[in-house]
Amino acid sequence: MQLETRSAVSAIIVTYNPGFAALRLLLDAIIPQVEQVFIIDNGSTADIAAWLVEQDIQVDLVRLGDNFGIAKAQNRGIAEARARGATFILLLDQDSLPAPDMVAKLLSAARTKITNGVKLACVGPRYSDVRQNNPPPFIRTRGLRLERQACTRADAVVDVDYLIASGCLIPMSALDDVGGMREELFIDYVDIEWGLRAQQKGYSSFGVCAALMRHDLGDEPVLFRGRQIPVHSPIRHYYHFRNAIWLYRQPWLRLNWKVIDGSRLLLKFVFYSLMTVPRLQHAKMMTMGVFHGFIGKMGKKAGNA
């Protein structure tokens, strides 16, 4: 990969019925850090355009008119950023809150890796969930072990298999080569699939410990053996299990990753069936997701708003 000589960063914020207070905090935090901001709205009922005018916020708004899923919205934002000449894109969820210097820290790490000849897929921040005791670690696999890459130094840059989408800084050149997000996944495993696909093509991803972002993972967590376990709604568990099974069926995916993630998926099935309510609904949706993953029934689930 050639060294990026410019640093035009386009932020892409995907919205779906956002809380305006949180969205305002995000926009106030990210607008000073990037060259342009695109809001890609997935069919929100609220009038985001009117709210932006009322708040006197100057960003580019693209309304998709319906909920087409996170992957399609991200791809639309990437296309808009590419047309504007962006060299990096920054993906953000509507409720994330980056630190004032997050983008600068990510860019610095990205430039260093590129200068050193690394085929860079993406870099991402260390995120904290205020409901958790500690920031979640970065993840990589080695053999049949899952290694949690905690930040032992504030300035550490750690090797990872993938990064969560929100806060992820991606060179446009990597997107041009690896391709965009898989829209048939709709939501869940979109970032994991892209990161692993990039890795399979020889690209590397890194967690940047000095770059910080607040991000709540999942709905209200469940306390289990002293740990706060993130949970989602039954429909999100449907997508999670369906897309995991679909990913395991891809011929390019490493066998060790299938074994490690598959064993964790089994444990999640047991946990969510027993520890989340309504238990029967969670078990039903996860089971349906597994079946649809095996038969390749993808896209937006019928009846899903």
C-alpha cells in the first residue's frame, strides 16, 4: 500500500430513530475532527433534516427512506465519501462519543503503519462502556485460543482480527481492494466479516490504545458471576446467530476462527436462553437464526421494522 499523502477524513454516521441529545453530542465532538460528515438515515420516523436546520448543524444528510440495514447505509456513505475525494472514512454509530483527539490519534497510527509498509485494513479506538468496569479488550485469535489484547501501555497499538465498526478508520484504498460491507447481513457480524475478509487478503487491523471513545455495547447488560454481560433484543439475537452461521460457511474463513467463535456462539445460546427474558422468545429467534444461516436465507427478516 502506498503512503497516503492526504488525510481527508469523511465521517459516516448511520442513524435509525436516534436520540437527538446523544446525536448532538456526537456531532459536536466529531465535526471539528474531520473534513466532512455524512449522516445516512435508515428510515427514521423523526425529521432529522428539520432538526439539523433547527440546531444549525452543517452536515450532509442522505435519507434512505426505509431501514435497509447497517451495511447498506455504510456502503452508501462510503460511496458519498469516495465521490468527495476522501482518503479515509470513519464509521460511527449514532450513540458513540469520540474523544476530542480520537481522529488525530487514529490518523497518526494509520500513517505510521502505512509508512512502515503495512497493508492497513483499519485502526480503531479503545472504547469504554460506562456500564462496564473496564474498557473491553481488543480481540485476536492464535491457534485455538482467543487472546484479549488489553492495553498494557497508554500508547500501545495492538494487532487484532477485527474492530467494531463504530470509531473504525479505514483507508479508502483498502475499501477499493477488499470491497464494501456485505449488505445481505443487514446487521451484526458486518464489521467482523469485513475485518476477516481483509485479513484473508493480507491486510492488518490495529487497536489504538491512545484513541478513546465512549460506546455502549448492546442493551442493558445482565450481571452474571460479577461480570456485566451485554445482551440484545430477540431480533438482534436472530441476526447475530444467523450471520455467524453464514460466516462459518464461507470457504475462505480460517478453520480455527470457526472453531473458536462457534464454541463461543454455543455458550451464548445457552446463556441467552436461560438468563434473558422473554427466554422462550430469545431461544426461538436464535434457533431460527441458526436455521436461516444454514440455508442461506439472508437480508432483512420479514416483519422486522
